[in-house]
Amino acid sequence: MVELHPSKVDVTGPSPASRSTFIPWTLSDFQTVANRYGLNVIKVVFGDEHCQANGTEEYLNHSYLAWPDIYLGIYDDEELKLASFFHELGHILIPDDFPASVGYYTPAIERKAWRIGFEAAKSKHKLEFSQKVHEWVEGQIQTYVKGWERERKFVEESRKHQ
């Protein structure tokens, strides 16, 4: 298990510390945590089959959950990579009834996944993220807000066919 050095960030509090301290995780560290949830971790690297199929830009500072796999993207910042990994775990920890409770509003679902993932990082690994990460997360959530109108139509059509 990777040894973590906790910072003074409270992920649920209003003002996280300016930086976190942690030892960067190896693929084995990510996989150890993922195994607890029945998930696999696939590390995407420049030029691999995932980049060739979907474009490298899809994986730059982005990870994805496609059950049972987490595709761990290509990051220029180890803390963002770790935060993204816990965000993807957050998606599987969201209560099943939550999406319907927020009208399938994707920004709310994404925010909840970040919150739950960060809570798991803190409670199970004593890991907290810096202010920089929290600001980056807000930017990530805003991308869903901007795309919600297009997505809302898709969700409504999908619900009609259920």
C-alpha cells in the first residue's frame, strides 16, 4: 500500500490548504484500490491503441469509467491524476437513486461523484487535495454545465424510451 502524507485540507470544508503532500501513486497502487471495488485500471499512454482510436486529446488530463475499467488518462500533474481516479470511484459510489433525485442533471451528478470520491480518499487513505485541485474540479464541473442543454435533450429522449 502506498504511504500517504495527509495535508490539512478538509474536502468538505470551505477553504482547502494551498497544496497537498503525497507520494505519487504507481499503477499498482491505483489497481490495489480499484480491486476493492471490482474495477480494473488501464493506464493510457501517448500513442497507445486508446489514443489511436479516440485521439490523444481525449485522455489529456481526463480519466473515464467504463465499467469495470477506469481508463487513467495522461496527466501533467500527479495530484490531478490521483484526484481524477477518486472521482471515477465516486461515480460507482453514488447511491443508485441519486441521479433521478436531481432530475439526471449531469453537473449535480458530477459534483456528487467528486465529493464522494474525495471523501473516500480522505477516509480510507487519509489523502486530501490542494486548492489547485479544487479549482480545477470546479472547471471540470463547469464543462458539464455548458454542455447540459445538449445532454438534457438526450436524457429526456432516453427516458421516453424506458
